[in-house]
Amino acid sequence: MAPVEPARLLNIAVAYSPSAATVRQVSMQLPEGTTVLQALHQSQLLVLFPEIDLKRSRIGVWGKLKALDAELRDRDRVEIYRPLHVDPKEARRQRQRSRQER
């Protein structure tokens, strides 16, 4: 009988920014075949930040939206996106106006 190889471990990070200029990131090693949803649960960020609603929150890996059942690869960074309160283009315009007034 052939020896059983141990499961390959992936280096995964899960990141969430609860407010501007604040990022909480959890790094961990998870077995190959781990899904986005499994990584979110393992990170404990869903417990620490109960305002995260997976039915409404958008989730991505390295800036690209992903389904919760998508399998992760080594060195992936799962990102939990919070809703924007201001359109980024409008925020830029406001900052530019503010600089011009000074």
C-alpha cells in the first residue's frame, strides 16, 4: 500500500476594513481545496465583526469578485468589501475642490 501524503497547506490571508484607514488581516495556513467561505469562517472575522453580512457583502480575492464556493490557491488574499457611502469619483472631486480652495 502506498503511503498517504499529507494535505498540502496553502498560505491564505483574509482582510477586512471596518472603517477608513483601518485594516484587519488574518494570515493562516489552510489545506488545499479550502473555499472562500471556509477561509472566512476560519479567520474568525465574521465573529469579530458581526456587521458583516455574507448575503449582502461582496467578497473578492486580490480585487476580483469571487463566489463563496471558489477554491483558494496558495498566497491568495480574501477581501471582504464594505459598502461605499460616497462614490469614489465624487470623493476625488471634493478633495480636489478642497485643495483648490486652500
